[in-house]
Amino acid sequence: MALNHTSASPQGAASPQPRRPLTVLGLESSCDDTAAAVLRLDPDGTAHVLAEAVVGQNSAHAPYGGVVPEIAARAHAERVDGLAAQVLADAGLAAAELDGVAATAGPGLIGGVMAALMTAKGIALGAGISLIAVNHLEGHALSARLTEQLAFPYLLLLVSGGHTQLAAVHGVGEVVRYGSTLDDAAGEAFDKTAKIMGLGFPGGPAVERFAKEARDPGRFPMPRMLARDKSCDFSFAGLKTAARRAWDGLDAPDDEDRADLAASVQRAIAAHLSERAGRAMAQFRSEHSDVTAPVIVAAGGVAANGAVRQALKQTAQAEGFSLLAPPLKYCTDNAAMIALAGAERLALGIRDGLDAPARARWPLDAKAAAAAPASGGGRKGPKA
Ligand code: KG4
Ligand code: ZN
């Protein structure tokens, strides 16, 4: 349990500014982290995380090399009520003193999503407070506003185990997608590479650890994905195939081979992400010539990767953007970002009924929601 008091004061025309402080409990259980947080949003738009807790499930899923939905759902159901009570106690608040309770209502593994959403509904009903059903992707999109003064609009690169997308964030509930993955998510590319080499789960941190020991990070040639494609979309499936082929071609591979292959794949992922982000930056600039100091936010678990951050930083500098990456604990799944999204919605007068559905798929941008794409938009599923 980490008790934390962080704050930020996001200013901007589209920033919701409540008339009085709003205190919101946030709950998250859409993948393999159960999390709860209490947050206060002040009238000047400053966010204060009053208490937060997160419990992961890595050891439960590690034997399977990926998240097992049934195991995840059971673990969330066992823990989420206790975590909610814990953060309320840490914040010194009773549920009835809250203005609202926000829960991720999708996209995600449906059994997991239901755990936090049902708990939130119970609390809302019992305490007579507002319910806010939050899109998990909106939580990631707003997460940098937990700790930074960040005005709308900004560019978002969301790179996690289930999502890879570039979007312009114009405000709460106002997101325009520039591109998304055509196949695997960036986190999956890391996780699958780790699985091929038997590095354990979750794969991203393991690949990064091994890559640091590489003697020859360019030893295994990797394809340049979507080399002739002029869009902001991503593709990672070719990397997985190249990694598999390289690994199968090795005779009795050792840790030196693992390190070189990890570094080769990591470099290719970082290059692909930063190249596509560079395109999106150019598009953002052409659409927002009035924004004098443009910002790109890198969110999601893959944004924790040092090589990815470095590559993005270089591209951002070249394009005249500042790169903002939330602190590690807010890059990965957390409940503070869900509480913030809930509070910002509440400040705009948005709340949900007790019949709010849990959604396995829920694209963030309205256009994608209408088109209901076969992949990419709001997909989030098992990482393995
Ligand atoms: O955002 P997140 O915690 O959960 C999802 O919503 O998916 O992201 C998890 C993903 C996993 O695929 C994990 O391997 C990857 O983020 N990840 C990393 C690193 N830390 C986590 N990938 C590369 N390098 C890292 N250091
Ligand atoms: Zn996430």
C-alpha cells in the first residue's frame, strides 16, 4: 500500500473546473492489476491523489506466459472490495463523504471489468453517491494530468499490453484517433518475444533487462514494419515472426544470444513507435498551428521502457514537441487515472446509471466506436 499526495494543476480552456472540490474513489480491474485510489479534484483543476493501492497478479499468470481471464476475474473479485475499503480508510473518508465512485467499465477482460464495476455500483447505491463508468483508455489518456500541468489539446501515444494507438486528446471524452495497431499491441510484441526466449511473464521488463546486457544489439536483422505505409498505424506481427525465426536458428542459445535478440527486437519496436509518433506529430502540428508548445504524452506499460522513451524523446525534439511520460506507477494500470477521469467527468456533470454495462470492447474515439473496427480501436484481451 502506498499512501501518496501528488498534485497537478492542469489549466486550459477545455479543462473541467468543478465549483467545489470533488472527491472520487476510482476502481480498476480490467486486466491483471486490481487497484483502488481516492482522488480530490480542486476548483482550480488541481488533482490530489489522497490514497492509492494496487495488487498485481503476475505470479498467478506466470506459469501460463500470459493473463488467464478466469484466474484474473477470480482474483479481482476476491480483492477489489478490500482494496476499496483500504484506500478509503487511508484517506480517512467514509463512502458517503465521496462525491462519486468511478470504475473502469471497459474495454478489458469482461470478468475482470465486472468485478470493479459491480463493487462501484454497490458503493454508489449504498452511499447514495454518483457512479461514473470510465473507459480505461480515457484513464490512460488523462493520466499525465495527475502530475503535470497539461492543457488540452495534446497528442497521446498509448502503448500497453492490449492497445497501441496515437490520438489527439481535445478534452474529456473528446479524442480523435490518428492510428492504431493492425495486429499485435506493442506490449504483446515484447511479451511474445520474451515467451519465445523463455524469459517469463510479463515479458516487457524481462526483455528490457536482457537487452541492457547485449553485446551486439544489431545482431539479428528485424523488418521495418509498414515501411511504405504513410499512415499513423502500427504493425508488430512481423517482428514476432522474425524473432521466432532468429531464435529457432540458434544452436543451443545462451544468455548472450537472449540479450542480443532482446536488444534487436526492442530497438525495432522503439524505432517503429517513434517513426509513427513522428508522423502523428507532423499531423498534429498541421491541424493545431495555434498550439505553440505541443506535447506528446506516452502512456501505458510500454512507455516504461527506457529505449522506447529515448527514441520518442529524440523524435519529439526533432519535431518540436515535448515528451511527457507519467511516472511509472501511472504508466501502467492504476486506479488514480480512473478516479481522475471520473472526477473530470463529474465536474462536467456527466454521471452514469446503475445499469451501466461492462464492455469487453469500447473504442475511445466516437468515429471508431461507430465503425466498430475488427482490431485495434478498443480491443483489449489476453496478452498471451
Ligand atoms: O498498461 P499496462 O500495465 O497494462 C495494459 O493495459 O495492458 O501494460 C502492460 C504491458 C505488458 O505487455 C508489459 O510487458 C509491458 O506493458 N511493459 C513493458 C515494460 N513494462 C511493462 N514493455 C517494455 N518494457 C518495459 N519496461
Ligand atoms: Zn491499461
